[in-house]
Amino acid sequence: MIKKFKEFIDFSIFDGTEALVAVPMYKKDLQIRGYNQSVIIAKILSKISKVPVAYDLIEKVKQTKPQVGLKRQERLNNLKNVFVLNKKAKTLKKVLIVDDVVTTSSTINECAKLLLDVNIESNFFALAAET
């Protein structure tokens, strides 16, 4: 499966990347679901790229409504101020944010803003995008 996955990746996205950061889930939501699909994707990318996954750089500290089914403006507002950055993140210069899907980019944007506030450059990776 990983061999097939490699065919679709532009490896330049890993240039200078020090860590992969899976978009986190709220702790209770993670307990209910039992897994975070972004972490699964990040683990596969780590095997391919040899870039480590940083599991706790960003934490989701508030429970939110699922983005699915929300209108665009609701999606943009739903994730405001729900993520916090771990202090040890400040030692990094560049990371790759990993999410499973991109629709309005609000999740990626909120995570990227946190990182940018402490001068950490970020790219992002997602498997699918809704059009």
C-alpha cells in the first residue's frame, strides 16, 4: 500500500520539514472514535519520508461541532481559538500539517496561524479535498 501511496506524493513538500503534525482531535471525541485519521496518515507519511511525527505540538482544547454539514461561515467560526501550541514547538523552524480532508481550509488555517505566531513555517498535506 505504501508503494502505491508514494506515486501520488511530491516529495519536495518534505524539504526542510522537521516534524509532521497531525491535526488533533478533542480528547473526548478521540476516545469515542478510537483513532485519529490524520495521525494514521501522518504515520504513513513518516515511514515514507523519514520525518518524525510530533504527536503533541498542537492540542485541540475545545469540543466543536463536526465540520461536516456546516455552512462555510459556520465552518470558519467553528474552529476559532480551539487549538493551542505546545511550548516545545518553538524549537522547530518548519513542519508539515497533516489532515485527512480540506474543504474550507479553516482547520489548516487555524493550526498554521498558531505556528506562524512563533515563526514556524508550515506546509500542509491532505488526502482529499471537497469541491
